[in-house]
Amino acid sequence: MSGWILILTLLILGGVLSTLGDRLGSKVGKARLSLFRLRPKKTAVVITVLTGSLISAISLGLMLLVSDRLRTGLFELDQIEQRLRDSRDALSSSRKDLAQSRSALRSAENERSEAQRQLKVVAEQASRLQKELAPLMEQRKQLEAERDRLSRDIAAKDSDLQRNRSELAKLNSKIKSSSQELERLERNLIALRQGDVVISSGQILEVAKVRIEKPSQARDVIHALLQRTNLNVYQRVLPGETPNRQILLVPRSDISKLETTLSKRGEWVVSLISAANVLKGERQVVAFPDVRPNKRVVRSGEQLATTVLEADERSPDQVRSRLNLLLAAAFTRAQRQGALANGLQFDPARLNQLAEALVNRPLGETAKLEAVSRGNSDLADPIAVDIRWQRPQ
């Protein structure tokens, strides 16, 4: 709509300016005016030309003033055309790129289709492999279970081997101890052949149970024990002589250790043990001390040993041998529990009566015998036992 208004305005303005130019030219021609020394007629033509040029300038100025598009088209047309050409080139390049992209897209679609097809094939292969793998996994579980079982068997074998090694070490230790005992017995045999052995190696010379209330008692207790032990061994080694000197020799280091131990409060059992065989008539006896906290080793009524007298064992010798074996087993049990007594105490008369009763028992009857402690006994106390015969019910 604005274009039609502009055209109408230009037509009106051109008519008005033409009329004014014509009137102005007529007036100049009538007035016979002269410009630039021209003739009036030519002056009128110049005025008419100037008026037409003014009309054109005003029309063009008005159009440029009113219309942005005209200004843009008149002054920026070359730039617009250049941008348009550039845009066409860019559009052409974009179309080429679009075509290439579409081609690449089609290739990608084809590749995706191929990948999907391959993925489907791989999925089928994976499913088939899973089916094939299932029995293998089951076999693997079985093999792992077998491996665990074998590992446990190996561990058990290793434990048995270790136990066998330990038993072998103990056996070697026993063999070594037996060898040492054999050497000691050989030395004792030689000593026996050379003279009378009155004190054996390892024999307990004296045992004392003491109660320490304060550390100052230790020295007096040790002195009294040494004096009593010296008197005892003097009577054994040199019988008939007056005990007027010290023949018992105990290392000072052992005495110091003993005194340190006895400086503690409590009830202790101290024993002096011979370090070697001593022949009758020798002038010295070497010994070493042993100290232990006193404790109960045998309780009243405790069964120390049992044996069975078979039905065919009826002779006095057989019965006596079985009773001696029972007493020896009871004494061994007491020693194993820590007793320091030199033997067992029992009533010989009652033992003889029991032996006679066992000899005269009914035919075909077995007899179960047991050695029972008569009372409580500590480390240094004597062990008193009774022999009981459990008759069949």
C-alpha cells in the first residue's frame, strides 16, 4: 500500500512542479530575462531544464527518503548481489554436503543394518556357546569339589606326616635318652664291679617340705637342709665314722638360685639329688638342689592302678607277682603325678591275708584288684595305699 501512495505523491508533485516550471518559464520569457548573457529564449529553456532537473531530484530524494528498499537497492545492490552469489555458492556447497551427508547416512544405515545382522549372529552364537558352556560349568564345579577334597586329603596327609615326624622325633629322643640311660647303667655296672655303690646317680638324698613366711627364713632353711643331708650321706658313705666334716658338695650357683626361689612366700618342697654314683668309702658326694611349689599329688580314695587276676592264676607265686605288679604300677602312677616318695606304704599283714584269700578263691573266678590311696598326699609325703578286691556281683 505504501508503494501506491509513493507513486501517487510523485505524480502530484511532478504535476505541481511542472506547472510551476512552465509558469516560471513563461514569466521569464515574457520578462525577457537573460542569465549568463544568454538570449531570453535560451534562458527560458535553461530555466525549464533546471525545473525538470529539480523535479527529478526532488522525486528521487523523496523516494530515497521514504523507501528503505530503494536506498538499499540503489546503494547496496552490488553488495547484495555479491552476498546473494556467496549465499548461492554456500547453498550449493551445503547441498553438496547434504548430499554427501545423506550418502554417509545411507552408508551408516547400511553399516548399522550389517552390524545388527552381525549382532544377531553373535547373539545366536553366544546362546549356543552358553548351552555348550553349561555342562562345562557343571564339570568345572565337580572338578573344583574334587580339588577341594584332594586339598583336604593333602592337608590331612601333611598333618599325618607332621605327626609322624613328631612321633619320630619323640622316638629319637627316647632312643637318645635310652642310650644315655644305658651308658649310665654301664657306668653303674663298672662302679658295681669296682666297689659297693651306696648312692646311685639321680637318687634323692633328702626331701624337705618348708613354709616360707618371710625372705630371711630362706638361708636358715637351706643351711638346716644341707646339714641334715650331709649327716645322712656321711652315714651311708662312711659308716661307723664320726661326721666331723662336710662331704656333701653343692655348687654355690645352685645354692644362690635356691635361696632366690625360697625368698618368695609359700610352701615349697626342696630335695637334694645325687649327681653321680658314690662308692662306699668315698670322701665327697656331689649333689644339686631341686625346688618345687608344694601341691597335692594324690587324693584320698584315688584309684592309682588296677589289674585283673585271671581264673587260671591261682598259685601263690602268680598271686604274689600280680600284687607286686599292681603296687609297682601304683607307685609309677604316683611318681608320674609328681610324688617324691621312695616307695609305697601298705599293711603287709593285710596284704598277706588278701593273697591267701585270692589263692583260695572259687574255681573259674577272676579277680579285679585295685590300689587306692588311703589319704591325701603332697609332693614330699609318703603314699599309703590299700589293695581292694572287687568281687563279682
